[in-house]
Amino acid sequence: MKKILFTKPMKAEVAGGYKIPVCEKDEVVLKVLRIGVCGTDIQVYAGKNRYTHFPITPFHEGLATVFAVGAKVENVCVGDSVVIRPIISCGKCYACTHGHENACEEFNCLGVQSDGLGAEYVVINKKYVYRLPKFCSKDALILTEPFAVGVHAARRGQIENKKVLVIGAGTIGNFTAQACQLQGAEKVCICDISEAKVDTARKSGIELCINSTNKTLTQVYENAFGSFPDVIIDCAASKAVFSQIISSAGKTTTVVIVGNYSQTLEVDIAAIQRNELNVLGNITYTEEDFLCALNLMLEGKVYTDGFITKRFALNQVNEMMDYAFENRGINMKTIMDFEEG
């Protein structure tokens, strides 16, 4: 079989001659059908992810067909189409035993800390795969994993009946804003300096969409709400923007950090203390969040039209990653189809 390798920063290749993996009793072998390129994948490709070591087989967003099952696997059968939950946890540490397996002490995101889904066949424990209906939209369901991030962010911010500002209108920001609306926020505003992403947000049905070019965050939220929001969700991961978030947040505002920062920031601790801000870390999602996201996708409640910006084949991995890297400011979702035709 073939698999993708990131061998060093900005270098990807397809290598052949590997054996199809064999599954243990509680594992399944998957034939990968499609992967999605995440901002984290771009960060890994560029050599900017502090948790990745080269060489690595990348990618964590995926759809597959079950190729083989172990003797103790009952939740899926050979031939089933499945979506993959790629956050692997130990199930034994403090976080795992207290309902936060997404913050596991041995946290492992496929394609970041360990080899991921960028191979024709992969093996994984049965608990990380979920059967899909026979007739469903691949273009929508490849987006289940990033939507789960949005679901978790909304829950983390406890956004019910609150005014929420989402900063950054890329795939994660858009899905976070949609999740906030679906989970009962009073008002949701999303902002970005990319008019294309703001336009996609409008099409997605997000209530308030603002191009923040040449605007301060204070101007953005006063325009949207007339005052500061109850919750600010940072999906931009920008040093300059985060400084504005802390300095302009209202008293007791909740700040949820979703964007994946690749650099260390200086933070005004006094502003956090004196304004009694609630600054919350946020990493991926729990299984409960993932299942919620999958159900909302299957129910057709999540807007995904036009999210796939460009498609590539397996032998185009270098072109795909260069495209995703160069267009990261405007791109929504790049995908790779492993099957031809």
C-alpha cells in the first residue's frame, strides 16, 4: 500500500511498498476514502507544530470503508462507511476519568503526535469509528471532525442565552458560530478580515457577520451588540488580536481560546484579574461532542455548501499542501480523494 509522509518542513511525498496493517481483536482496518486538510495539518507541514516530529504520516479528518474487523468488533462490519474520531486518549488519567478525555495526559491527535490517516489503509481501535448511513453526503460528513471542535467550543463557553463574538471566520470559526446558534446563544457575531470568509458566514446563516478590516474589536462588538459580548471565542490565533481581546473585554467576559497558537504570548494578567475575566483553554472535543456534531450533520442542520475549496488526488500531495499553505488566509477546506473517479 501507499502512504503519505511529511519528511521535513514543506516537503511531502507518497511512499509505496507498505503492507496493509493487521487488526487486533478490538481493532478495525480501514480503507481510507477521503481526508480533509486542517489548519493544524498546514502547521505540521510548515514545521511550526511544537508537538510533531518528522517524518510523520499526516491528517486526522477522514472518511473510510471498513476493510477488516477484529474478533471483538461489533459496532461496524466489513463494507461499512465510517467517520473517524481521531483524538486518542488513555482512558485512565485524571482528565479521562473526569469526563475530559480531550485533555488526556497522553493526548494523541492522529497526524500530529502519531501517524495519521494519510495512508491507503490504517488500523484503529473500534471505539474511534462510527457507522454512516448508506446514502449520505461525503462532502458534508468529511466536515464532521472540525464541526465537533465548534460544538465543544460552544459548550465550553456556556453560550446559552448569551451574546457571543467569534473571531475568525475560517472553517473552525464558522462552525463554532453555527454551533453557538444551534445550541441556544442569544446573538452570535462572527468577524474576519477576509471578505470571502465573511460572505461564507452570511450564506451559512450566521446572524451577524462583520468584515473587521481596519476595525478594532471594540468597534466590531459595539456595532454588533451595542456593548461588549458575554463570550468571546478566539478562532484566529493571532498575537495582536489576542492582546485586543484581553484589553477590550468587558468585566466578567468569558474568553475561549480555540485557535492553535504556535508561539508563546505575553498576556496582561492584571487585566484578567481586575476585570475578573474567565479565560478558558479549549482543545478538540469529547466523544459526546463528536456524536452531537455527527447527529447534527446527519440531520442536515449544519450549513456546508461551498466549504470544499479544492480537491486533490493522492499523487498530488505536494501540490495540495502548497495550495493549502499559500491560500490559508482565504481557503475553507481542501480535501484529498484516495479513490479515482
